[in-house]
Amino acid sequence: MTKPLTLAARWRQRLPIIIIACVAILGTLVLREYLSFEALRENRAALIAFRDSHYLLTAGGFILAYIAIVSFSLPGATAATLTGGFLFGLFPGALFNVFAATVGAVLIFWAVRAGFGRSLAAKIEASDGRVKRLTLAIRANEFPVLFSLRLMPVLPFFVMNVIPALIGVRTSVFAASTFLGIMPGGLIYTWVGAGLGEVFARDETPDLGIIFELHILGPLLGLAALSLLPTILKTLRGKEREI
């Protein structure tokens, strides 16, 4: 039996979450106008000039900034994705975007797991009932479930970083399902960002709802359903054995 943590130890575990929450609140109040599409529109010439003079520094700074936006749950993730496409094109822009988003997601996943996940997972293990059965069902099919949820824009990105940490999903599965699951959406928004030069020239606003159009959303939903097919078949076979 594990020894209960002292109050000081519990606070140390939860310190990363407290820092993230404080930075998220402060960032929402202070940085919202700087992490927006309008800020990109107004500073596009300066950004392009800096990129042309210091490409590697721009790429590194962009990736670090994107990681910070995701890991601290700051506003502006969509604007950052568009910026990646605008500055670096579809490739390597999409790679920068997906990599940075995945790293940021893993960091907040670790913070939540350290602060609450392990103790909550232990409580679930010791409990009985629906929550435990649901948790065990997800753990038995971690990758297909998380991959399909990343593909389908059903839950907010932040929520999908927190829930797996709370139920004890393995880091490797979380990182892989995040990287692969957000890739289609990341490619779409990076592609939109790569075409922002023409959008700016026409003084228009990009269509960020493009991912919800049927010809794009349909294949994503189909891929998500296909990823769940082995899990569904496994469940049906288990029920047949019970009968």
C-alpha cells in the first residue's frame, strides 16, 4: 500500500497545473490581440522580412511559440497554424505545426497527470461501477479511440489533452494518436495559411470553417469510423462469446 502524500507534496505535484492556469488566464487577458489573425495581417511584411533574413531562427522561434501557446492553453492556436502555413508554406509548415502542437499537448498531458492523473487513476482502479468499466474499455483500445477523437472535431483540443491524463493513458499512445490524429486538420489549416498572401491582397478573411464542409469533414469522419472498426468488431466478438 502506497504511503499517502503530505500536503506539501500534493501542492508540489499540482504546481505545474497552477502555473499553466495562471499563465492561461494572464495570457487570455494580455495576449489575445497579439495572437490573432488581425495581428498576422498587420505584421505580415515584418514577419516575411525577418524570415527571409533569419530562416532558422524564425522556424525555431515559431515552433517554441506554438508549443507555449498549446502547453499554456493560450488563445491563438488557429492563428499560429495559419502563420505556420503563411511563413513556411504547406511543407515544412504543416510539419512545424503538427510537431509543435503535439509537443505542447504532451507537456500539458504530463502536467495534468502529475497533478491529478495518478491519484485519480488509482481511485478509479479501486472503485466499482460504470466509470471504471468505461475507463478500462478506453485503456483496452487506447490508440483507436484517441485517434478517432483527434480526427473528429468534437471535443476542444484542451479537453482532449486532459481526459487521457486523468484516466492513465500511456504517454507513447497519447503522443502518437495526437500527432497522427491532428495531421489531417493541421494540413488543411496550414494549406489555408499558405494561401493567405492572396487573401491579404484581396483584403479578405480566410474561411476557417472549411474543415466543416462536407467534402472535407466526410472523409475525416470516415477515417475516424474506420479507425474504430477493429474496436467495434472486438466488442461484438466479446458479446458473442458471452452469449
